[in-house]
Amino acid sequence: MRKRSPKRDVNEIAHAMVEAIAAGQIPVEMKTPDGKNPLAVALGRMGGLKGGRARADKLTKKQLSDSARKAAQARWHREET
């Protein structure tokens, strides 16, 4: 009689992943190298990529200029470490 392979079937892996996600645990295989949830990273980038541009569109020319001036002053007056 042939021995069973120790490898898990694709369906078993999928079932284990669904159970882990439902329990609020993220399998190690699904995390990025720095330990973050890739779905959360993607969701955060979606909002982050829109944020600055959307804010700039809402500001008047004077407000935008003042903000840029303040940022430039902060960069130039920063202490070197």
C-alpha cells in the first residue's frame, strides 16, 4: 500500500487559512517581511495616496503657499544630527 504524502492538500491549506482569518489570526505566510498584514498595508496606501492631493485641492492659493513656506522653513531650520 502506498504511503500518504506528509504535504497538505490545497483544500486543507485553504480551510486552515479561512479558519485562522475567522479567528482573527493571520498566518505567518500571509504577512509581509516586516510582519504587517498585506491587506491592511494595501488599504492604508489607498487612502494615503489620495490624502495629500485631496487636501491640497481644498486649500486656497494663499493657504497652500503659507503651508509650503512653513514646511520649507522647518526643513532649513532643522538641526543637523
